[in-house]
Amino acid sequence: MESDYDEDRGAWTEETTRSEDCTGEDNFDNPQEILNECLDKFKTPDYIMEPGIFAQLKRYFQAGGNPEQVIELLSKNYTACAQMANLLAEWLILAGVKVTDVQAMVENNLKDMILKTFDPKKADKIFTEEGETPAWLTEMIQHPTWRSLIYRLAEEYPDCLMLNFTIKLISDAGFQGEITSISTAAQQIEVFSRVLKTAIAGFLQNTEDWQSSIQECAKMVCHGQHTYVYSQVLLQILAQESRGGFTMKRLSQEITKCAQQK
């Protein structure tokens, strides 16, 4: 528990430091505008739990803000949503529910909330403001639950830059075998190449049910004209190899047959 606390505190401190670095850009020629911006944020539920709270407090006081007003707003709008969720989880565990089941309940409810309220424009804005890959995103893709959420969101919002970048991160991390959606993989050539490689490897290893493997490869390759041309060129190059070249040529021919049937 202590190590987890240290990690959380380190992440919080890093986020706070990054936010404080941005406060130097404020124009104090119009302090009232800064005060209004800060007050609008302080009015939002549970804003006191946000990592950027210290940076906003610094801006507020530098602009001449009233301490009593900010204390009242933060306390009045503190709903303790996260703390209540943790408390309920602890009660369920004390009542005999397995920890894994409680964790699944919390994660599934959180996933449903994200799916209902996700805004691709806000996601892109947060992503671009970071200026680099957020630490929380790198940690997030290590968990199967959140990777599956990213896949679903990427299907619904194919033009979201943040989601497309996250799909690439997932592929770079070696989880390309999980990307079963062809439309998601086809968005980026690097991701598609890895998914295609996994499909071809599956075809080579699955000697018993090779017809099924061919159908899987063909479905991916024939997703669009660009994926078909790219894949066939790649297979033709592989077909020229002395080792396994004949197998690649056979796969290319079978994919061509499937494409003609569509």
C-alpha cells in the first residue's frame, strides 16, 4: 500500500509541476478574466480532486482572489464521488464478495459511463495539451479491460486522433493480436502491418484448419482497396523467398479468389 501511495504521490507531483509551469503564461493585465476562469473550474463537482488544483489555486491567488470564496466553492461542490465508490467497494469486500468481482463491477460501470459520455473533441484537446504521451495512458493500455474499451471507442470514433494514437501504442506494446476490428487496424499502416503479420503467422501455424486461416486473412486483406493492394504487394515479395515462398504464393492466390467472389 505504501509503495502504491508513493507512486500516486509521484504522479500527482509530476502533474502539478507540469501544470504550474504553464501558469507563467498568464496575462495579469486582466486579472478579472483569470479569476472568472478559475471560479468556473472551482464550481465543477469534485474539482478539489483534480491534479491541476494547485496550479489553479496559484493562478487564483496571484490574480487577487478571495480565499473564503474559493474555500466555499470547493467544499460546496465536493461530492466525494470517487471516495464513495471506494467505500462501497470496501463494504462489498467485507460482506464476502470476491475482490476480483468487486473490481470487475467498478470497471464495468466506469466503462459504461465513459462509453455514454465520451467526447472525441475533448479527448483530442486533452491529448494535444499534454504535448507528450500522458503517463496515465501508457499505464492504462497495460490492462485488458481498458484496452477493450479503447477498441470499442475507436470503432465509434474512427477520426479521433487520441484514439488512433492509443491504438498505435497498443500495437507497439505487442497487443496487436487483440485488434480484431479490421476498420480500426486499417486506419494506420503500422498497426495494419502488425495485425496482418499476426494473421499470416496464424495461417502458417494452423496446418489443420488452413481454410479457416485463409478466410481470416482474406477478410482482413479485402477490407478496402488500399489494404488489398498493400497486402498483395507484400505477399508477392515474400513469395520470391526460397524458404516458404510457395506457401505465400498460395495464400496470395487464395486471397485473390476470395476478392473475386465479393
